[in-house]
Amino acid sequence: MNSEQLRELLINIQDGNLSVEEGVDKLKDLPFKDLGYAKIDNHRQIRVGYPEVIYCAGKTVEQVKGIIEFMLQGNSNILATRASEEMYTAVRDICSEALYNKMARTITIKKANIKVPDSYIAVVTAGTSDIPVAEEAAVTAEILGNKVEKIYDVGVAGIHRLFDKLDLIRNARVVIVVAGMEGALASVVGGLVDKPVVAVPTSIGYGANFGGLSALLSMLNSCASGVSVVNIDNGFGAGYMASMINKL
């Protein structure tokens, strides 16, 4: 229940359209709804500006379906990350408007009309193998109400590809850079733009990449100023942070 719904509830009680007892029943869902296996934070959007997001890894199909079924009662957009196609099929049974991005492994349901800034977020990847993480970042930024420009496969092994898209990257309000291997692209972009760079290390790479650890350490040790780093493969975290920056 958001602030508008709470206001509407109080007006209905005041006007006699709803009894006090019925109002109390509705208020039982504040500040969270206990489903037994999950406690859904109904005040998240009021507190921080964005509704709760469902992290599906480790959850059962029925749990994801149950959480989304409850959240559909609200007016907020719904985002579920790390979701399987089986989860999406179950959600489609209760909401035909649900969309699935197979590469990003996200389920999205648009319910609210969010004002979108004129500025945009650029999502840049070093290689094609980094695209799944970049897609998670892009989907997250879009469902939170942002324009996104995607610039994929412009890593340092062929840096002329990056320069070809430099104007598009420089005109963004914030840049998300997704890279595995040695993670060098974040430093390069950080040294070329005057905008905040959110770096995302990926687990793409051979043995000494250590599942993304080498890229993470490279990004953390970047000598380029204005580069911040999220966790390995955390496209969601990057998209969320970029959205906050874009809407400042």
C-alpha cells in the first residue's frame, strides 16, 4: 500500500464507504505482508522511492508466483531478477502482461506510469559474453523509469569500436560499464567521460579471472576518478544505482 492508497482508504472510511473494521483489515498489511515464506515490504517505495524487487534465485516457482500475486494488488511496477522460464510461465498464468527477458533472466510487469527523465543511461559492455549482465542492468533501469542506450562489444582488445560510439556514451547522464576478463574497460571509459561510471565486473574469463575476482580488483584499483564498483555480475545493482543518479 503506497501513500495514495492509504489516503484513499482513509477517505473511504471517513465517507462511510468502508467500515472501520474493514479499514483495519486492510491496514494489517502495513508495513509488510507476511506470506509465511516471505515478508513483503509494502513501505519500500515510500521510504526509498522504489518498490521491493524480487530476487528469484533460491526461491521455488510457487514462492515467486505467490509473491508476485500479492504485489499485483498494488500500483507499482514489478521486477523479478534471476528468474527461470518456469517461473515466468507460472507468473503468466496470473498476469498476461508479464514479460520475460531470457538473456537477463528478468520478469517485468508494468503497472505504473513513471515520469521518465530526458537524460539517458548508457550501458556499455566489453564483450558479447557480458551482455546477460548488461541486460539485467538495462531492464532494471528501464522498469525504474529511465531511457537506456546500449553499446555492446566495445572492449579494449579493439578499442576503436569504443571511440566510434564515444559521443553517445559521453552524452549519457551516467554510464554503466560491464566487463569481465581483466575489467580494463571501466578505467578506459572513466578516463574519457565527465559523467559517473558504475562498473560491473563479470565472471567471464579464463582460470586466473577467478570467477570475476580479477575484474573486480582491477575496477576497484582503477586510477580513473569517478568510477564506482558493484559486486560481480550484479547488473541489477548497477541499474538501480544508475537510476538514482539519473533522477537526482
